[in-house]
Amino acid sequence: MEKVFKILVVFVLLMLLIVYFIRSRERRFREYVFSHRIPDSRDVMDEMMLLDSVISHEGVATITDRDAGLVYVYHTHGMLTIFRQGVQKEMQRLAVPANGYFLSFDPVKEELYLHHEGEIYVYIRS
């Protein structure tokens, strides 16, 4: 009976080790925080290579960053939600200005831009 118990303990420890390594392989998510505001001008945004999305008539904008495996969903009632692509796991929920009209993402700098009332709100990873 003692041998069976030892085998079970080793089996459980191996399973925990395997689960740990599978979870650690996944890229670590760093949360977004508000950084600053800049005046909304087309010149500023034209020089950057951005993924962008116009707010739909339903009040939702969605951007998919395939490299990071993230989906950014903005609702005009003032909520930005970031999901893990594929499993739809909510990674972060941000309170942002309501009634924005344009959402863009810079994959090089990993910055989110929300266009709202003549200003661009910039969110960076912490």
C-alpha cells in the first residue's frame, strides 16, 4: 500500500509540473494604463503603422492583434475590454472615455489610441 501511495504522489507532482510548464509558455500579459493625451491631428496618426477600427453603428470597435494573440473591444459606453484570442479569456477591463469615435493600436510600440472629442488618449503597457 505504501508503494501505491508513493507512486500516486510522484504522479501528482509530475502532473503539477507539466501544468506549470504549459502555463509558463504562454506570453505573460502586461496590463494597459493611461499614459497621456495628445491633440487629434491626422499628421500624428499618418506617420504610424496602425491597426485601426471605426466605431460601428452598434457602438463597438474591435481590433485583433494576431502577433500578441489579443482582441481589443471598445464599447461607446466607456469600456475597453482585452481578451485572449481563441479562448475568449478576459485579460483586462479598462474604464475609458465614453463616446469615442475611433480606436487604433500600434503593434510596434504596443500602444492603444482612443480618439475622443479632438484628443487622442494613449494607453501603454505597464
